[in-house]
Amino acid sequence: MTTSEYPAGDLDGELAGLVEGVLAGEQLALSRLITRIENGSPDYQEAVKALYQHANGTRTIGVTGQPGAGKSTLVDKLVDGFRERGLTVGVIAVDPSSPYSGGSVLGDRVRQVSRPEDPDVFFRSMSARGHSGGLAAATFDVIRAMDAFGKDIIIVETVGAGQNEVEIVRAADSVCLVAIPGAGDDVQANKAGILEIADVFAVNKADLDGASATAQELAQMIRIGQDLDREGADRTDEAAEWVPRVETTVATRREGIDELIDALNAHYEHLESSGELEERRAARFEQEVDVHLATEVEELRTRLLAAHGERLDDEVDPYTLASELALPLRRAVETEIDENDRSEVDRGSS
Ligand SMILES: Nc1nc2c(ncn2[C@@H]2O[C@H](COP(=O)(O)OP(=O)(O)OP(=O)(O)O)[C@@H](O)[C@H]2O)c(=O)[nH]1
Ligand SMILES: [Mg+2]
């Protein structure tokens, strides 16, 4: 879709209509708004800001793991399980490189078809290309849209490779790492630090040999990790700690799924009762601001460098040039901090 499809004149009105539709629970409006977010079309940020007022902080679950581990199949069964528990579900599959379980590929859009008749499941895939503000920012915005739409649970599937995807998955309330039998070495290599952020492990394809050995390896790794944590932090609040759970599953046969859901629910309850949920969400908020700020700074940086391009040949050294280019930003930041300090002093004295 190109921007020419929505003329600038009625853009505001159209986006406002979409926001209204999303809040009224219209699937088509949600679908169209997500397309706007994906394409980074003009003013979509205004729509996201409007939705933000109506987002309640829906529970999010990140599902990650190596290619072909069975994430999509597993997510499909998790959706079944949550639906049976009376919850509505949104699914975002980030950069799917293989067809969704039982799905058909339509361009780069892979549809979930196991419950095509169920209006309470909304599935959307997102590819890694074409996001002006970055894939992570676009994913956060889509989460927000599904939240405002009123979904009870949002599941985000990513292949756990690359910084971008780790960034996305670690923004979830609970992170489920899908491992497969014999993947012990891979898992131990701990690519991209995914191991540390997993709250629940699913050893999927447990119909293959070696599932229980892999589950044991993981459990042992968790124990060692927790012992090290405790030594390092000299913790006394042992009872308040979450010990990552390890479940074995056969996603294709829907085995172990209820146990996996129980483990995810237990983790969520832990987050709520320990106060960690608020901490995680505050961290996520900060991370989102960070992502948007980085996008803006990057844009300014590129323009500044281009404007000063001819000076790259000058005698000036890179440090000096960088400092000079950053000077206006530095001044603005220092003024901002000064003003904040002053208004805090004012508040304190009044
Ligand atoms: N034997 C066995 N095969 C499974 C199981 N779960 C999934 N599979 C198969 O593994 C293959 C990959 O499944 P997907 O669900 O597409 O895996 P994925 O992790 O989403 O793959 P990517 O999104 O490409 O990374 C499919 O052929 C599934 O049928 C399982 O529990 N046991
Ligand atoms: Mg998949």
C-alpha cells in the first residue's frame, strides 16, 4: 500500500475513524490501523498516541526459540488453551520465515487458519522490512493497538536471533523459550543472551529422543544460574524469586500445553504479587522512549553529517567534528536539565 491511497486531506479524519473503530472492537479497523503502523504512514503516531489513552496494559507473552523449533505450532495450541479459558487473544508473528502451522502464505502475510471462524483471535504477522522507526517500535505499537482493541492476552512470536528480536521479546511480561531435544549445546551457547531472559522453557518435540535429558540440562543450568545470582547479590529474599520452569511439550499433538499455560500463569501471578510486573513495565516504557529517541537522534545525526559533509575532508579531527555537531543537542539537554532542577527546587520551597 502506498500513501497515495489515503489523500492528505482526509488523513486525520480517516485515522480518527480507524481509532474509533479499534476502540469499538471492529476487526477491520484494527487490521487497517496495523497496516498504517507497518507502513509508517503519515500521522500514524498520532493514532497510536490516541490509543495509548485506552490501552490498559494487556498481559503479553513472548515466545522465542531457534528456527523450526515449533514456535508457531506451539503458539497455535496456546491460543486454543487460552480460548478455552475464556480469554481473547492477539498474536503477532514477527518475521515468519516458514508458514504458520496449518496456515497459507499470502504474500508475506501468514494467516492463522486453525480458528478462522473465531472472532476472538486476531492474528497478524510482521516482516522485518520497511519500518521507518524500526521493527521493535512497530511491534510495540501493534501491541498497543491490540491492547486498546481489548484483547486479554497478546502473544508475540519471534525467532530469537538478532538484537532487534531480543529487544522485542524482552518487552513481554513473560518470555517463553522454545527449545528442542538435543539442542543443549545451542542453548548453552546462549546466543544473544536469550537464556537469561527466559521465564519458562518449553522443550518441544518431546516425541523425539532426548527431551528429558535436555529438560534436565536446562533445569541444572537454571539452578547454577540462581546460585550464582544469590552469591552475587547476597540475597535474602529467596522466597520472592522466580525459578524459571521447564515443561516438555509435543505441540503437534497438543501435549503438555496445559502444563505450559499453568507455568505461564504462575509466572504472571508471581509478577503481580512481587511487584515485578510494574518494574518490568516501567522498564518497557523506558525502552520504548529510548527506541523512539534513538530514531529521532539518528535522523538528526544523518542530516547534520550530510550538511557538514564537505568538512570531512578538512583538517579537523573526528572528535572535534563530532563534538561540534553535537553541541546544539548538548546545549538543549543541559538547558532542559537545568530547568528541571530549578522547577524541583521551586516545588520543594513552595
Ligand atoms: N515431531 C514434532 N514436530 C513438531 C512439533 N511441533 C512442531 N513440529 C514441526 O516442526 C516444524 C516447524 O514448526 P513451526 O511451528 O513452523 O516452527 P517455528 O519455530 O515456528 O518455525 P520458524 O517460525 O520458521 O522459526 C513443522 O513441521 C511442525 O509440524 C512436535 O512437538 N513434534
Ligand atoms: Mg514460526
